[in-house]
Amino acid sequence: MRPLGILLGLMPCVFSALASAQPAPTPVEDVSAAPTYEGRAAPPTSAGRKLEGVTLTPGLEVFAQYAYRRTETQDAAGASSSEWFHEFDVPRVHLSLTAETDQVMGRVLLEAVRSAENGALVGVSGDSLVARLREGYGGYRGVPWLEVNAGLVPTLTLPELEGTWMLRAVGAAPQEEAGLLSPADVGGSVRVLLPGSGPEEDSSHGWIGVAAYNGEGYTNRELNRGKNFELAASIHPVSSGMFRAFALFAGYTKGSTGTGLSRSDRATGALLWQGTFLRAGAGFIYAWGLRDSGSTRSWMIDGFANLKPWKGLIAALRASNWRRSTATDDSILNLTGAMGWEFDPALQTFLAVTRSLPSDEAQAALPDSDYLEARAITRVAF
């Protein structure tokens, strides 16, 4: 037993000697500070790093409304009936962040949508409002007259029309509601800004742009190998004085949609007035292909006016006639009128009334398209 006791007594001394004989650990290099050249490791991501000369602009926009709708329907025998429904709603919640330097910009825009779509009754936790990416792109601004964007980018035509209307709280552009145009898509765009001849800082003769997209809109993934190409221009013939608010817009999109490569071409023309006290427009769009039917021909006439006759007071009117198919009398006339008050640049309220009048064929295809709707709306935007 004595040799075993002696061995146990010496073990702590042996372990201590071995530990002291080990070389000191090599310090781990902080790769987050390593440059990206000479074969050295780059950091896994640069998100969140501090940059000098960056301007961050957050944005928030919320619509809240109470809506009453009375719908006229017809049964198979032709007998008419009506039903009504009312609800509180939040039709829009937008949260954005834009980062800019002298050369580069980036923008992310989130919107709230219902999680159940396409006739589904159950989505996320019932039918919750969930966040969806509306825009997410980077852009080059190193040249004053050039804008280059890539990612989930705004399209060229619809933002110009809706940006002239500037009353999205009262109603969306009918071209978007009809599915003729999308506000954003995955791809890239280039705009050339035309110089102006006036002394004003924002004097300009407008812009010319070209873009390429997947073609399915920002709500769907690409379903075919075809790509959509868009060419558009917004020209201000007079770049200074009162008449610089007048603009001529023209746009053409050639593309396809769906797994069957259905034709989806659009030609748009509009006369626009983009003033301070009056914003108005009259436009026409012709569509070759509608949804998954490439042979359908459709067109829409749209006119609107946004008037500020007195400080704080807003009056608006919009009318559109959509011929869903040129082969039949399938059409919908939509009229919207609104009165509003701007308490603050960040707060507006409106009372709006909309009347939708479909033809017999359109009502047979869309039973809920004959309605009268009254809404009380509040818009907050920062």
C-alpha cells in the first residue's frame, strides 16, 4: 500500500508541472476589424457598422377608417336584393427606412397585410395583420442626373400616377385595384433626369426611365422565364414658372405573367398637373392580356383632381371606367368624392363616398361590384 500512497501523493505535482510546460495560447485575431485585401479574412457582414456622412430617414404612414358598404346583388332569377356591412379597418401601415450618402442610397419599406389570401379562411394566428416587404433596394446616385436602382424596386408608371394623385388614403389608383399595374417588382431600373431651364432649384424637364422586372409584381415570385421590360417618360415642357406643373406621361410595358407565359403588355398615356394647390390628371391605359388570359384585351379611362382651395381644406374627385373585355360589354364605372381637412402636415382626415356601377356582365362575374360605400378616414404620416 505504501507505493500506491506515494504515487497518489505525487500526482498533483505531476499535473502542475505538465500545465506549466504548455505553451501560452495564441491570441485569436479579431476578424471584424480585418481588411478585405492581402488574403486576410473579411467580416461576415458589415450591417450595423458606423459610416460617416450617412443620412438616415425613417418614415411611418398609417390609415385608419370606419367604412359602411351597401351592396346590390341579383339572384339567378334576376331578383334584386341588398345587404350592408360596416367595420373599422386599418387599410395601410407603412414603415420605412432610407439611408443615403452622396453616392449611394438604400431603402426598405414594410407594409401590413392580412395573412389569409386567395379565399383562405385561416392565416397566421387566425387572420392577423403581418409585415410584408413592399420595397427593398439599393441605388447609385453618384451622378446628379442619373438614378440606378436594383432589388425590389418601385415600377415607373404607377408611382408617377399615384404620386400625382397624392390621396392614397381616399383611394388606391384604379389601375392597381384592377390588377393592370403593380407599384413594385423585383428587378432593376434606370432613370435619367432631364435638366431644366429655370432658376428654381427643382426646375426640371422631367425624366426618362427604363426597367426590367420578373413581371409577377412584388406579391409573387417569378413563375416563368420571361421578363418584363418597361419604358416610361414624364416630360415637363415648361420647366419654370406656373406651367412647370404640367407634365406629359407615356409608358409601355412588354412582358408576361403566370406559368403559361401569358401576354401582359401595357400602354399608358396621361396628362398631369403636379402643382401645389391643384394636382390633377387624365389618363388612358390599354392592356394586352389580363391575369392569366393573354388573349383578353382591356382598357381603362381615369381622371382625378386633388384641390386645396383654402388653407387646410382638401377636396377630391376621381372617376374611372374600366372595360374589362373589349369583346363584350363587361365594364365598371367607379366614382369617388371626398372632403378633407389637414390639421397638420402629418395629420389628415377625410369623408369619402364611392359608388361602383357595373354592367350586367360585370356584375354577373363580380357579384359584389355594385355597391355604395361611405368612409371616415384618418391618415398620419411622418
